[in-house]
Amino acid sequence: MRVSAIGEFALIERIRSMLPRPHDALLGIGDDCAVLRPTAGRDLLLTTDLLVDGVDFTRQTTTPFRLGRKAMAVNLSDIAAMGGLPRAALVALAIPPEEEIEFIDELYRGLREEGAQFAVEVIGGDLSASATLTIGVTLVGEVEAGRAVTRSGAKPGERIWTTGRLGAAAAGLVALRAGCRLRDDQIETSFDVSISLREALTQTIERHLCPIPRIREGRALAQAGVASAMIDLSDGLASDLAHLCRESEVSAKIREDQIPIDQAASVVAQRFGQDPLAMALQGGEDFELLFTSSWDPADIAAMFPDGTTVTAVGKIGEAGLGCRLERQDGSSTVLTGGYDHFRRI
């Protein structure tokens, strides 16, 4: 059945019936506004992201369920980068009238299941007709009053850290562009693949389609007062580090031999003749956390005993020196690149 067959208000009721009655919200879908009561002693956090068909995703490379998960996850990552707790989401959809109802059902299943991992409920939104499918999620979160970790607190002498490993999402995109597809968690390719390459393709494509927001890690860093500044790696380490340095009015130097490149990304990069370091520095969409801290490295590592890796990749310097990459041969280059919606890299 198509969206045009049931119309706007029946679609709203269908979406409403798919979502559980909100627990945290005083009022959910069905009125002019949802109602959320702020918690005493907390600051509200608000973030929003758009995913546009043909720009941020394609129908050929993802499923509506995974698309819903990603639309929620990229917003959750913004809350993680502030050290906050996500609370509730609003979803705005611009939908082609001939879209299949089942697509919408699966999209909301993905939104709901990704949100449920972090106790986030969809409590409202908006619908409109459009020639291009566009998904806009607005996420509301909270953090202890005065404790939000911003991009502007980095100081000279502090170490630069990143959670996890980098480059997997970019490698997944390379694989998708080469015609690889993930169908029911099984890789489909037009060429023969070894067991190791099959596993690497599966891991990297999954990371690209369904990123993992670091809510728990962001909360731990904020509550302990570890991070002086923090940002999530959505556009790539090179670009996002530059954003942080600009807001903090500092410079940065990172070491090539310290960049934690994802092993699966390296395997995929080798297969397609790509540079895994470039994927890690400039690829984007890893949604790991980049933060600065003056804490002892052993104390930071001890905060994550359950397997979350944290790696010191460089140091913050005085203003005016820009962001630089120290090569293994001892040379130094300006750190550039990263994703820009309105400029081709």
C-alpha cells in the first residue's frame, strides 16, 4: 500500500500506534506540541540532523530499518559528545506520496529500536509530501547544570584522545560504492571474496549503515571531569579536530603512528586500493569521540575496563600553529580534509 492511499492523518495515526505511550513525556503525539518537563538541576541539550535521499543515503545501499537506526544514532552521538543523556526525539519526514507504507513501518521500527537502547522515545514530529525522501530527527537531552562538555575548553599541553578505532565507516562506503551489499547480514558481491575479506566487508558496511553512538563513554568522561573539550567524529578526525581547535583557539599536532586504524578498514582498503590512513583521518561517520584531557593516560584507560579502547593521538599546542600531522619519517604536514556538504573533497 502507498502513502497516498491512506493520506496524512491516517499515516500519523499509524505511526502513533507503532510507538509506545511515552513514559518521560507528559504529552506525546496527537497535539500541537509534545510536552517534556525539564529535570531540576539539569541543562537541556537539543540537536538535529537531516538525512536526504541521494545525499546521505541511497535506497540501493541500505534498508529502511537500518536507515531509521542511523537517523537516530547520528543524533545520539551529538548528545554523547556533550556528555549528556538523551531523553526524547521528534521526527520530521518529507515523503514521496507514492512511498510504500511498509517502508515507513520499517523506518520507524529502526528509529524506535535504536532509541530504545538509550531509553529514548519518539514523542512527535511532522509530515510533508516531497519528491525526495528526507528524514529530520531532533533529539532532546540533558546534562547536569553547567557540566556540558563543549568544543571550546581545550588547553595547550593537553593530550588529544579518541575512542574506538577509525576508518571503518569510510571503508564501508567504499565497499558499497563498489557494488557490495549487506542483505540480511550476509554480504553480496559480484566478485570472489575470502573469509577474512567477507568478514571485513560485513563489519565496515555495518559500521557505515548503523553507527554506534558513544553515550556511555561520553557520560563517563563528563561526570568524571576528564574531558576539557569533546566532539564526535562525524566529518573525519582532520576536519573535526580543526573545529575543536578553532572553538578553543588552540593548535594541534597528531602522530601518524598513533592513529587507531580499524583492522577491517585496512583489509577493505587493501582490496580496493585505498589508503587506510586517509579513511581514518578524512573519511568521517565513525561517530567516535575525540576529546582533550590533562589526566594521566593510565587513569583514562582505567575508566573503560570492558573493552572500549581509548588512544592518545597527539597534543594541543598554542594558538596560531594550525593542525599538523607528524609522519613516521619525522616530517610534518598540515592536516586537511574531511567531509563538507557543499564542497567536493
